[in-house]
Amino acid sequence: MHLHVVMAFAILIWWPRERPIDPIVTSAAGVWLVVLGQLAAVWLLSTVATSRALRVLRDQPRGLEDAQHRYHRTTLMLRWIVLATFAVDLTLTGWPDMVASFRPVSIVPAMAEIIIVLPFLVGSVLVLVAAYPVDRLLRLHTGIAATPCATETAATGGLRSYLDFNVRHQLLVVVVPMTMILIAYDIARDLEDRMPASMQVPWLPDFGLGISAAAVFVVAPLFLKRIWTTHSLPGGILRDELDRMCGKIGLRCRDILVWRSGQMMVNAAVMGLFPRVRFVMLSDGLLESMDDKQIEAVFGHEAGHIRHRHIQFFLLFALASMLIAAGVMELLYRWSLAAAGPRFLNEAVIQSAGFVAIVALWGVGFGFISRRFERQADLFGARCVSAVGDAGCSVPCGVHAGAGERAAPSYALCSTGASIFAAALDRVALLNGIPVEEPSWRHSSIASRIAFLHSLAADPGGVERFERSIRRIKKTLIAVCVVGLGISAYYVQPYVWTELARMTSSASGG
């Protein structure tokens, strides 16, 4: 759900002060009817989808797999529907104007924006509430062969515990930092509006948005670890082994945390750009349901994201996508000014084209890069639990046992490490109720990741070819950012010097 929440706030931030199109529904009664009617429709569709999934779930023996697929497909569809209804509220109704016209709301920065996005948030919670019975039964069924006690705790914790976890994990983790960014953006716009016309700086709000977003991203781990209710992993054999692993691979982080989910999450995560605000989190369900070697493999996967600087390159992708979208908008703007330019290219159309470009780049490009970064982290995690010496290798391996007289290349993957990490992936899928063949926009399917690891263990040359493709992706991102920033500086610098000269002249004349 994180993507849908981010997109809702992105639409909200992009939404111009001057409406690009006139709303169809403008009366207060009509607006309320549309907003509440949409929420009622979301609830009805969610309950119908849940009823169908429950019927399939009871149809054993194939009911479990079918219900898992239906559950994930329908919840994904419902989230898109909630996002679409929010877009309708913004474009075709007077909902934003009605909220903004309420005087007490305009006093508090970002309050109007939070109320405007409230129907989306409520709709998202309704989808969660309706899906609870399916989620509960899936957890009971998928955990029978694994960790019955932990699964029973997660499944019988009640609707309140289920909502508490999911609202924290899927909504607040985005809402809180985005609210902080919106507050800074509102303050910047208010300052710009209060300045005399001669001193106004049109790009001040956008500059404030960029600076606040960067600042929030840096400090976000400090408050996200509280939103997700964590505590430090206590001392013991596992903690000692993970600390030893950190020293071995050169991983620096502020702490290793236990992610308390009431056993509803079997996963791990890493957050933080700098070591002082970087945390690696292991969920309680993960710690309860896996052996130490599998936990070390999952921990190694998260460490791989840090060691290969995936977070930094994701930021470069974000910068590159903004530069490309800005380039598209600039070209359209210049085309609109040309003598033979089309008449339909007004400001709203140009901004819409930029937004569509951003969505397309993230929808296609980010997924492509993310899936490959995930596989690189899988490879790193497998190496972290690879056997040391021939005696420690338990399966036929091109690195250790059966390697022959010719030494394996240093980048080769040990089959034991691949097997341990593949078993950890398979267990994550089982305990989270994820069909192993189900595709994922950001991670690929579990089955394809397992097959990929085994293929690399059998083909050392494949490891080098894969790593070479990752290097090409990273170099491309760097090149796009360098070229894009250079072009932007070339076109923007005349405006900057003109603006500075005007401000200096105004100040001296006053």
C-alpha cells in the first residue's frame, strides 16, 4: 500500500492552486454525497471481495492457493479504486475548495491538505477492515506447518491489533513524513505570499519543498522506528553473530532492532542514509519462525542494500526522474510559445504531462531497477551465509566440494549459501501467505528469485554478467543526473542572475 499512499500525496502536492478544470459537483450537499458515496462503494466492493475469497478459502485442497491469489489481486485492485476516487474528488468536485474555504483550517499549516486527503485514508482503512477475516484465516492456514504458536497469536490478536499494525506499517509510515514536508511547503508558500511583489521569489515554495523533503528523508528513521514500535535486539548468540557479521562486511548502523508486529510480519528492513541514523530491523515473526542461519541470511540481504548503496541510487533515480519530467515540461512550454505551437498546450496540460512522465518513469523504471537491486541484495545475503572451506559445504558446490584442481573465481557463489538463502525466502513466502509464483513490482516473485540464485551458484560467469549489468544501471543513473543538472543549470542560470539583480536593485532603491 505504500506506493498508493505516496501517489495520493504526490497528487496532492502537484495539484495547482489554480484549478486546471472546473469541477462538476460544486454544492456542499453534492460534494458530501459524492465523497461519502465513494466510501460506501469501497466498503461494499471490499466486503463482496472478502466474501468471495472466504468461499474459495473453504474449498480445500486448492482453496488456500486460490484464496491467496484472489486476496492479493482484489486488495491491489481496491487500493487503485480508492486512489482513483481520490483523484475524482480533486478534479471533478469542489472538495478541495470546500475544505480550503473553512477558515480555521487555513490557520494551521498542512491541515487543509490532510483533510483533503482524508477520504483516501479512510477508504484505505475500510479496505483493511473488510480484508481482516481473509487475512486471519490465511495466517492460520499458512502457519500450520511452520510456527503454530506464533501464527495462532498473529491470527487471533483481534481486529484492533490487526488495524494497529497495518495502519502504522502501511499508512502512518508515509503520512507522518509527508505531513512534515507539507508543513514546510505551506510555510514557504505563505512566506512567499506575504512578501512584497517586488521581492517575491517564484521558486521559493519549490525550493522549500525540496529542502524539507531532503531533511525529512535524513531524519525519518528516528521517528519511523517509533511508529513501527521497535526495541534493540537483546544480547545473545544471535546478536553477537550479527555484530560479528557487521564488522566483517563493514556495515555501520546505529542499532539492530526488533520490529514488534505481534507476529503479523515475517520480514526485515533497513532504513537510514547515514550510519548515525541507520537501523536494521528484524520482525518478531522472523525471529520466532526461522533458525539463526536463515536470520543471518535475511540480515545479510538488508546489509547488501547498504553495502551496494541502493538507497543512494534510489535517490539518484528520483532526481533523474524529476529532471526528465522537467525537461518534458520545458520542451512543451517552449513549443507552446512557438508561432506554430498548438493551442491546447496551456499550463494545466503541461503540468499534467510532467505528472504523467513521473508516473511512467516510476511505474516502469523504478520497478525495473528495484527488482535488480533486490537480486543483488539476495546475492549478498547468500554470500554472508556461504560455507567457509570445503568441510563446511553441505551440497555439491563449484566453489568448495567438487571444484577440482582449478580454483573458482572470487566472485563465484557457494551453493550452500544459495540454498540457505533460498530456504529463507521460501519460508518468508509461506509465513506471509505470499504465493511463490506471484509477481511483484518491486521484488519479482519468490520463485524467480530462488531460481536465479541457484542458477548463479551453478554458473560463476553468470554472477559476473549480472554484476556488470548492475554497474551499467548505476553508471546510467549517474550520467543522466550529471547531464540533466548541467542542462538545467545552463537554462536556469540566466533567470537566477536576473532575479538576483532585480532583488539587489529593489533593496538598494528601497
